[in-house]
Amino acid sequence: MVFKRLLGAIGVGGPSVDTVLDGGAALPGGALTGRVLLRGGGSAVDIEHIGLELIARVEAEHAEGESEGSVVFERFTVGGGFRLGAEEERELPFSVPLPWETPVTELHGQPLGIALGVRTEVAVAGARDKGDLDPLAVRPLPAQEAVLEAFGALGFGFRSADLEYGHIGGTGQRLPFYQEIELTPAPQYAHAMNELELTFLAAPAGVEVVLEADKRGGPFSAGHDALTRFTVRHEDAPALDWRAEVDGWIRRMTEHHDAYGSHAAYGHDSHTAYGHDGAHGAGHRSGPGLGTAVAAGAAGLAVGVAGGMVAAEVVDEIGDFFEGEEDDEGEA
């Protein structure tokens, strides 16, 4: 057994910690399970607190431009209040609930370029130390996967995915950031839009699907962004004709020019009822949108991500995220 992290801030000869997540990707709103492994150092210590932090690499826009940073979006206490003997090894299993809005990091086992991690914190005698940072893999909910596969079946291609700091107005968003999946338009819609950006905001009752199209201009009009949202229930995932459903969403966005003007995306909250359950509206986003993370085929979203080549920068960026976090903690 190799312990990744010596709790240096607690002192030389102190305990070490390793967190092992159970295999397989987790689900938004589901349980994250694993074990915290502790090994005592040269003398017995009182373990006051053991916590887990969920961390995301997020892009932010500010006056000086754009930057990236780490955001802690959930914390859990998984143990504490016991004495760890010298050289003693102890295993603490845990099961904690992931937030429903936890971003999706993979589709059909292929990474999307989203960096999420689980970091362990241990408190001993008033001193707190960060343990190891482990990658967190999250797969889509059935409703999310159904929507993505429908876009792929319609001919939309996967371009990139990122996390953006900010809030989408008019939605039930709870986290301080949102995931944006950028799609290339299907051939039948290429005349109407340059790209389509998709955001999922999951909740216990269902998923808000936020769509933003970069619409092309015409001979007598400039291009503009069109933003709207649709709500789907979890139980509808196996029941609906999702290709027809999603095609209807896109047709409404591209054909109803009056409903989706240039102010629908930024600065105003307009509300237009579209979609199968009647609980829909439009809002605005406050946050940046950039970055190409994954190169995939444009013939279909699901096929493209699964069969496409993952760009080298994806691995580099995610690796840098975890290595950078470890280096920062070591310097502290």
C-alpha cells in the first residue's frame, strides 16, 4: 500500500493519508464512495477531523481578461474524533452524495476535458493539512445521455466542453459555475447557426437543458445569440423519442426569430414557453465561454466523442490541474 501524501504541516514523523475512490464513474446526484486510508507516524496523534472537498477547474472572465482557477463546490466530513496510534493503519469507508449539478467529465468512457477532483483534509491537534487530490470521473444521467445522443443522431458534432464561473439567469442553478458543451451544427442547421452551446442543470425532479445558439446573420440583419431552456423529467429518459424532441427544440430556436432576439442571451430574462412539459423559459448567462478541449468527429456526438481522438492538451491540462494543486499544497 502506497500512501500518496505525508501530512507535512502536522510535523515530521506525522501520519500519512490516501483516499481511494471506488471504481467506475459516478452519477450526478448519486453516491460517491471510497475509503480514506490513514497510517500513523512515529507517535500517536488525535485525529480531530477528516473531510473531503470536491474541486473543479473553472474558467473566469474579469476586467484583465480570462483566467482559470480552482473552485471548491462541496465539502463533507467523513471521520474524526479518534486516536491514531504510532504506525497504526486505519481504513475509513465513506459514501457521500454528489451535487445534482456536478459536471459530466466523460461520455461513453471518453474524457471531455473537464477536471474534477476529490481532496482530503485531515486535522490533527489544531493543524490542518491537505492530503492527496484524486481525479473524479462523472458520467451523464440517463436523461442527459439521451439528449446528447439525440444531438449526435441529428448530426451535431462535439467541439469542446468547459466549466464557466457565473450564473445563468432564470434557472435553478445552485453551483457557482456551469458546464458548457459546445457543438458544431448539424448540416441541416449550418445555414442558421455557427455553433450551439449546451448546459445541463440537473435537480432531483429533472434536468434543465439550456441551449444557446450563435445564430448567423442574414443579408439585412446581424448575427446574434439565441438562448432558451427546456425542462425534462428523469422518468422521460427511456420513454420519449429524443431525436424528434431535440429536433423540435432546435427548429423553434432557428425559426422563431421574434422570440429569440439578441437580448435573449445577455442582460434580460425573457420567458417563452417551449418544450414538451410547458415549464420553460429563457435567461442570461454571466460568465465566459472559451476553450477547445476535445477533438472529436462531427458525424455524431456520441460516436464522435467515443471514436474521435482526444487532443493531447486535454491530458496535459488535466494533469497540470492535479500536479499544480499538489505543488501548491506542498509549498504551503
